[in-house]
Amino acid sequence: MKRIAIGCDHRGIALKELIMPFLQNTGNSYQDFGCYSADPVDYPDIAQKVGEAVASGNSDQGILICNTGIGISIAANKIKCVRAALCCDVLAAQRARQHNDANVLCLRGEDMDTELALKIIESFLTTDFEGGRHLRRVNKIRALERDCQGE
């Protein structure tokens, strides 16, 4: 069972509401960092909350959703020790985990097929980091942060 931090802006709330029961049904727990209505919010605020939950170790992984998934992924990647990946298909989710040890999955909220989104999430949550030659590369990413001492 994994502890998942989840959050979205107002454009991602419909998808987030469908994801949370899926997380529970697959044996994972989650903490919802908002937003909680269709009222406009600033996605960097949500990305910060989810990113900090993951970076601190309070959550194992995170899921973030905004209109395109781009803005929220950029914001999340500003949090030290977060490796957020915008994934639009299952292969991208697998590679994000296998090769990049991504710890936050970003999704687009607008026009995202729910079945596909759930398959992407399942892949992200069940795929392990391969290590090996990929560890050397992830360590170089960590070194760019200068303060990240591993997780």
C-alpha cells in the first residue's frame, strides 16, 4: 500500500474525484490537498503542497492535475527532491518510473479519457525504478538541486 498525495486546480477537480475511489479500491491511501470546488485556484499552490508531502516522505508518491498538466508539472519540479512527470500514455508512466524514478505523476484534466487516466496511474504506481545506469542519471538530476541529499 502506498501513501499518495493528490491535488488539482479547478480544471482537474472532476478527474481527481474519479481517481480517489480508484486509489482506495487498489489498496492505496491518499491525502487530498485540494482544490475542493470549481472555484478558480492557482495551481502552483497545490503543486507546492503535494510536492512538499512527497519530498518530506509523508507521502510515497503524488498525483497532480491541471488543465493541460504542464503548468502544475513545472511548478512541482521546483520543489527539491520532486521529479514530476507529465504522462499522457501508459508507456510514458512506465518509463518515468523505470528510468527517472519520478515520484509525482502529472495529468491533464481537460478532455482526459478516464479509463486511460486510471491505466496511467496504475502503471505509475506499480512500476519500480530500475536503478543501474538510470541511477547515475537520477543522481545527476539530484546534484542539480544541490541541496537534495537523496530521499
